[in-house]
Amino acid sequence: MLRWVVRLRQSVRWVPRPFPGSAPGSGSGSCRLRRYHSGGASRVRSVCNSAGVYGKAVFVQGNKTVSYQDRRWYSLPPHQKVLLPSLSPTMQMGTIARWEKKEGDKINEGDLLAEVETDKATVGFELLEDCYLAKILVAEGTRDVPIGGVICITVEQPEFVAAFKDYTLEDAAASAPPPASAAAPPPAAATPPQPPGSSYPPHMKVLLPALSPTMTMGTVQRWEKKLGEKLSEGDLLAEIETDKATIGFEVQEEGYLAKIMVSEGTRDVPLGTPLCIIVEKESDIQAFADYVETGVAEMTTPPPPPPSPVAAVAPSPQLSTPSPAAIAAAKKGRVFSSPLAKKLAAEKGIDVAQVTGTGPDGRVTRKDIETFVAPKTAPAPSVTAAPPPAAAPSTAAVPTGTFTDAPISNIRRVIAQRLMQSKQTIPHYYLSIDVNMDQVLDLRKELNEEVKSDNVKLSVNDFIIKASALSCLKVPEANSSWLDTVIRQNHVVDVSVAVSTPNGLITPIVFNAHIKGLAGISKDVTSLADKARQGKLQPHEFQGGTFTISNLGMFGIKNFSAIINPPQACILAVGGSEKRLLPADNERGFDVASMMSVTLSCDHRVVDGAVGAQWLAEFRKFLEKPITMLL
């Protein structure tokens, strides 16, 4: 986890204002303006040493200042409440990882006060003023502290510290300032107008949520429900393409879908955008037929480009004979298909409407696309002059021009950004060895006979994952992460396995691979790979990992060098096995062995060359004598 240091300047502005009818320094006690805490509306109050004074409270919000006269008594010395700030754009809560100062300590400008763990990193929290730490209100290790929560109290003078010995969070909450509206209630005319929709029946707006930590926009791939359909808790409402994967978006409450505000295929929808409207009663659906969110136009898919000149010259008599695609579309109406099936159909030039779906409710699947055979089109009646014989009829559109521009998906864009970041910021180096796989292949054959009845088929990759996990325990430096200010050495081995999907590369994780058996690893990899290719992975199944394996051996690749997946320190590139002659002390003088080439890419900031070589030596030992993996 990254560790940053953020210097935060309090957002309080000093507003010196003279007291009515008094000169500076007049009165029974010395008075001054003093800040009490900061926040959205900063408060500055006159403080006097006497028991009770008439003063003026000033609220500063933007460029507006609102003040009023009051009479206050103070039982505590002047102090400042330090609030937990938002240290990252997506942060909602934080954890106090460690206090760098103790109660009573002097805090100089720029001193580190505490370390706060956010959803992104561990951030150093500094103060830009000289003061004393009077009271710590949130202990070390406290998790899920909300943004804006009071975490400590600071004072200007050391003699004020003792006054806060018994101060608690309850006291801080009790002394919270009243809202500005309570001090000076606005006139009825100043009441903001009711938002649009207030005259509508009770309803709920479904907003686009953040389905991954790095998601900023999403694409509505498909709506699984139609207008007016009943929704039950847990029903799949829509499929959203994030920067990581295509994720099903489920309904959390029962109701009826009254309005779809973002149509299918709409790209780059910002987080928080209203997607649809859900109502409790079916009779309320009609009220939202013309509903439009204020400030948000109804988002639709961009209109298709105008027809190309080639399509415009098609002879008109062909219109009298409808194509199979038109017949299928007229017969079926809307066609249901999986995202993968749609992509394969687009690549092969197949109209999904022509395909008969074998999935649930007639849904078109990948298998349907792969086995689809286009129907032969009947020749058009020769009523008019026939076109030149060279122009043979074809059901698939013939590409024109010298190139085709494919839009960049969110997943492909993130892959490009991360790979470029890795190559530009991580000092890669590469170590390669050959491994004798004979004993692994023999053991695999024997074990597969044993687990055949359990529908488990072990692969060579399962042995590689297990050997890698155990090697990471032997050489923990390779199972580490670079976090800018620290190198985190992980005590568990979560192996990310690179899987190629139609949308791009993704790395689902085999958690705790070091303690799982080969059969458990095999089941995990098979399940994760299937979900990855179908776009059904959940964020927690591919985010994280401590070590990555990329295997291209099944494609006939002998060896290659992989790019490190930050913040991990290593990635293992696995090539294919091939028969080689090895010198041997026998009558022939040689043996034939199956040799596999592997290349370890290392981050030189974390793993030195000798450490990487030690890891590969342990890896080879486990595979050349796989029985040692039982020890």
C-alpha cells in the first residue's frame, strides 16, 4: 500500500471584527478572536478570560460572512478540534495507523502528527502550525473513522493541556456548533425551490456506483430488465463495463422499473449519474414516462454514422425480398445475448438476430456464435438488369478502405495505462532458466488417474502455481511490494494468473496458494478463467495479488519476458516444454528430457539479482523433484 505525506493547511479564515460599542482592549478581561475548529463552515469566536462575555460569532463560508450577537460561557481553554480530512478522492473512512505524537507533546510546523490509512495508501498527516497535543480522541488502530470526525484536540499553551485530561468524543459532539441556519433562520422567500421530481410519486433513483476502486466512468452494456418489469431483491438489473471487467449490477430492493435514463451501449457514463427510476407501485410507472433529471439530459447511444456510398448504390428491387436478418429481427424483436457473444458476432460479421439462442430464455451464447452457419440467401429475381457476374452475393459485410478504427474499451485503456506506467517507472531485469519437467509430467499422469472420479484434471500450470507459491515462502523478498516509502513483505502468497479474454488481459487471483493442494488450485483456476472470459469476475477476485504467473506455453511460445504488475515485485513468464538431449552417464551417453524455459521479471528496487536467482533455484528444485512440495 502506498504511503504518502500530505501537508494540510486548515481551511479557517481569520475575520477580525470590532465589538459593538467597545474599543480594542476595553472590558474586564482581554478578548481576542480564536478559531475552534475547521470544516465546511469555519467558525471564529471571540474568547475572553472572564467567566462570561458578550461576543460575536462569525461564520465564513466562501465569500459570505454571517454574524450574530450572543452571550457564551466557556469551561475549557481555547482549543482546536482536528478533523479527519479526505486524503484521497474516493476516501470515505480512514484508519489511524499510528500517532507520531503523544499527549502533551509540542507540535512544530511541519511535524508529522499521525499516519492515516485510506482506501488507497497510508498517508502522513502534518500540521502547519505550532501547538500542543492536548487530547487524542481516536486511538491507534481504530478502523472506519468517518471523514470529518474529530480525532484530537490541540492548544496553544502547554498549561491548557491538563484541562482536557477527561475530554471525550461525546464532549466534542456536544460542543459542536449549531448550523448557520439555526443562528439566523432565512426568510421563507429564501427557501430553495423543490427539486424536480418532488411532485412525482415515491421513487428511487439508481445511480451508477463505483464497481472498482479505480473506476471513474462506466458503459451500460445491457439492461436485463425492461420498462414496467417487476424487480425482486437480487435480480440482475444491468451489465456495466468498468475499467476492469463487465460486472452484473443487482437490485437491492423490490419495485418496478419506471424509467431507463441511460440507454444500452452508452459509453463513459460518469459515476453518480442516474441510470434509472424504480417505484414501489406498478400504478406509478406512467407518471415517469416524460421524466428528465434536472441538469442531466437523457443519455442515449450516439446515432449510427450515415450509410457509406457503397451501401447507397444497392439496387432497389432487392428491397422486395427481405433478407434473413430482417426476417429474424421482425420475428424476434429484441435479441438477448451475452457480451462475449456480441463481441464474437461483431468480429465474425454475424447478425445476432439470425442466431438461435440455446441459453436461458433463448439467450445467445458464445457456443451459438461459434457453431452458427449463415443461411444461404436465395438469388434475387432477375426483374432488372443483373449486376456484373464478379459481384458474388455475401452475407457478411465486406470491409472497405485501407483500415478500420476500433473504439478503445475501458478495460483496454486501463491495461495500456498500467503497462506503460510499469515499463516507465519500474527498473525491470530478467533471469531465465530451463527446468526438467519429466517428473512433473509423470506425477501429473498418475494423480489424474486418482482424481478422475472427482472430475478434476490437473494441468502443468497447477504444479507451476504451487511451486511458485512455495518458492515465495522460501524467498519472501520476491513476494514483496514497492510502496514508495516502504517495502511490504507479504506473509501470504496470492498468485495472480494472467488470463486472456476477448476484452483484454486480466489477472484473477488464487488466494493462499501456498496452503492449497493441487486439486484446490486446479478448481480455482478453472472457475476463475471461465468467469474471466465471460466477464463475470467480481472486483475482489482480480484486485490485489502478491505474485503473478503468465503462461504462453500452450501457444507454442518457447520463452518471453513479461511486464511486472505493480505494486508486485516479480512476474514469472512460462514457455512451452520441448524434448531435448541431455548429457547422461549411461551407455548412450545422453538422455531425452522435457525441458521448460521460464523467465523471471524482477523489480530491481525490491529484488536484487542474487535474490532472483535464489528464487529460481528453489522453483526448479520443487518442479524437478515435485515430491518435495509435500514437505
